[in-house]
Amino acid sequence: MSDLKFVNINKIYDNNVQAVFDFNLEIKDKEFIVFVGPSGCGKSTTLRMVSGLEEISSGELYIDGKLVNNLEPKDRDIAMVFQNYALYPHMTVFKNLAFSLTLRKFEYDVPLFYKKDEGNHKKGDPILDENGNQVFTKKKMKMPKEEIRKKVYDAAEILGLTPYLDRKPKALSGGQRQRVALGRAIVREPKVFLMDEPLSNLDAKLRVQMRSEIAKIHRRVNATTIYVTHDQTEAMTMASRIVIMKDGYIQQIGTPRDVYNNPSNVFVATFIGSPSMNIFDVEYDNGKVSLLNDIKISLPKQFISQHDDFYKNEVIRINEDIKNKQNEIFELKKFIEENDNKFKKLTSNEQKENYFLLDKDIKELTQEINSLNSRLNDLKDIDKPHQILLGVRPEDIYMKGDVNNKNPSEEFSFKCDVCELLGHELLVYGELNGQKVLVKVNASYKIEVGKTYTFSFDLSHIYLFDKYSEKKILKDREE
């Protein structure tokens, strides 16, 4: 069993830059988890904290139920694969695969024997317990050469590297080198595999091939794996579950199907899916959204009730948030008052610093409360027309008369600015009242740049988001 548990993990660097905030996640044995997000979102930093290459500022990390915060990387029983293959150029593939096994000492059960004649026992006789069973002791030893050879050949068989074991890295293709890097991790049989963008150095065709290779290897090896990438296609095609990150925070955790069909906010909606989801500024008024001045789209009844429920719950949540922040301010002021004499005994600079930090916290909380109160005032008029965001994926916008559109909205038209042929489909780019729109249609349609075409949404596949928080308004749909 190789499960992992992250409890309130934070990473703060010496310059007070925080890279990861309150990271909480449980990974089950044999899962293939993908951390995905744009550059600087904290995904590689989190991976490095798992490996022990980066110190955890606060929080707890458990591997197989054991707290590993203070364990050295070599004692965590993990294996890493980096985007840089880091192969030894002077060694053959066999020696590259075997290298870590030749250095590392493993714990073996060693049988005990009498070292000299004792009573009825002669030198060399096995030592037995009271039940007549052989007695063993734990001893750290280097792995026997025969066992190393077997592990290397087993890994080479899995990876299709058997014909190349006598070659050096310079005689291998990019994909073969990446497989050697994977093999070096596999031979160790670690509790957890960590992969940090291992395919980013490969060309597009090879990346597609290696995606399926890694998925097959995971199924054969059956090891818990954490895979880091900025490529949402890799995440969607390989993961058991995806962890989407932005600015150090987890945005959503779920299966590929779930995060695609039920994005939790605008960021996830636009990050997952290719091409990206269209997001429109619209005005909501009594069950209709105005996309253009002269186009009003009627929403299904269940969407109207979900919209109303969302904002009722939002008012409750904001009121609770305001109350909690007011309590925080009260506790801070109480702390200052109770410790005023202690602060006065400190040196002038220390006293100023303490007061400054506490005062800063109070001011920040006060600003947050003011912002929440302003938002609360806006929500009092929620029955009146107000701005929200409408999301629709390019594949859920259909040309006029398309029989595949089972639940069409009111029609709208726009001029084609750019048209891209991708073999079996066309991407049509245009603008709706200054807002960019992208539609994916079948390549059988004859679309010409500069001409105007009429489309409609599939209303069963639209998304609504709050413009202020960018959180989803509608409930999860079951697909």
C-alpha cells in the first residue's frame, strides 16, 4: 500500500514569497494523480516537497501513514523522473538502469548459524527458535548481481528496451532516452513515482506516443504516481484524478470527466478543454440573459432556480465570512490590550515591529470586511438585472439548422474573421458585440472568411458563473 496525505501544506520562501497555500489532498494506493496548472502555480514546488528536495514550511505530509516531513529524500522510498533525462552518457542503458541498485543497500532477512560448537550444536548449524523454525536477522546489504540483472531485464521488458541494453544514450532517440529514465525509477520498485514534466522535451508526435506508453506502464507496474504538467491534454488523457492549481491554491480536484463537465470556476472552465471555453459578459434579467442588445436567450427553468439558490447561499456565506473576520479583529485587539505591558518592555524596534504586524493584520481584515459589505449591498438588488458570465464550449455552438442541437437557444449571427481547418473539423473565430467567440463545426461546412453565419447554443450545455467571484452558479450535471 502506498497512499499519501497532504494536510495544510504551505511553502514560504525566505523572501516571504508564498508558493503553496493550504494544500490538502489524499491520494489512494495505485492512483495516477496529475498536478496541472500554468507556470508558477506551485505544482512542481509541491512535488519537490513530496520528494524532500524542498522543505515544507508548515503542514504535514504522510506516506503510508508515516509522517515524512523530516525524512531525508533517500529515506522516503520515492523515485523521480525529470524533464531532463539526466542519463550517464558514458554508461550503457543496462548500467544506467542498474546504477541506483548497485549503490543502494537493501534490508534482507539473513539466516543465523552457530559460529562455533555449542552443546549439541556444531559450528555452521542453523539457529532454530523454540518451534524449530530458522531464526533470521535484519541486515543491510548490497543487492546481489543476479537480482540486479533480473530487475533490469524485467524493467527493460516492460519498456521495450531489451534490444538497446548495450547502447549508450547518444545512440538512442528522445523517446528511448525518456524510457530509460522511467526504467531507472521502475527498477527501484519505490512506494511512489514522481514525474516532473517528463515529456516536455519531446516533439508533438513523440509526446502523444509516450503518453500512452506511460499509461500502459502505470497499469503494469501498479504504483502510486504523481505527474506534473502544464499540458491539460496530458492531464485529461492520463490521470485517475486531476489537481488543478493556480497561484499556489488548489482550484479543483476530480476525474478528467468531472472537471471537464463541471468546472468549479472560470479558471478551470477555460484551462481545461481545447479549444478553450467561450466566456461572455451577459446581463441576467428574470430568467433571460442578454448576449447582445437585441438578443435575449431564455434559460431553462432549472437553471433559473439554481441561479436564485446560488445567490441566496452567497448572502449567507458572506455574512458568515464577515462575522468570522470581525471575531478575528476582536481577538487581535484583545491580544494587544492584554500584552501591552510586555510590548513596552521590548526594545523600541521590536515593539514597533510587533505593533506594526498586528496593526497590519487588523487593517487588512477591515479592508476585506468593507469589500464583503460592498458585495452584500450589490446582492440586495439581485432580483434586478445584473451582470453574470455565460460559458459555452466551442463544440456546443451549432450552425443554424444543425439537427445535432437538441436544445437550441435563440439564434445569433457573427462574421467569420478567421477559419482554421483541422482535418475533420473547422474552428471559426469571430466577435459578438466586441466579445471574442470561437465555434467548432464539422469540416463538411463551407465557411468563408468575411461572411456572416447564424448559430445557436446548446442550452443543455451552457455554464453560468458569478462575475464577482467567478464561481460556478449552476449545479453539477450528470453525464
